[in-house]
Amino acid sequence: MRMRLAIFILAAFAANALADERKSGAFYMSAETRAMQNDATANPGMLAASEGEALWSQKFGYQSCADCHNDARQSMKGVSA
């Protein structure tokens, strides 16, 4: 019983030590994938960003997001999903 408790305590300390070494997901990506994500013309995620930018000013019903929030680069600074 004491051995199980000792193993559990050691595992908890090890898990805590590993949690403190947080790394970005980019750390685990290949160089090619990182390069693709850093290039706005090659990154497929930028298609969704471009679409969202176009929708910002589009009216839905009687109002658009831009009607209240104006320039998203300023009003939405620091906001994330």
C-alpha cells in the first residue's frame, strides 16, 4: 500500500513538473508546416479569416457588425475565440 502511495506521489510531482514546461503547438510542427502557417498566402486558415473580414461589413437584416464595432482592428483588439 505504501509503495502505491509513493508511486502516486512521484507521478503527481512528475506531472506537475511537466505541466510547467508548456510549449506552443508550433513547437511540435515540422518546419514545412510552420512555414506554411507563417505565409498568409499559403495558410488555409486565412481563407476563413478573409471570409470573416468580408462578412464584418455585410448587413444581416438591418445591421452589420461594423455598424456597432467600427474598425475590427481597433475594437476587437485582444479578443479571441
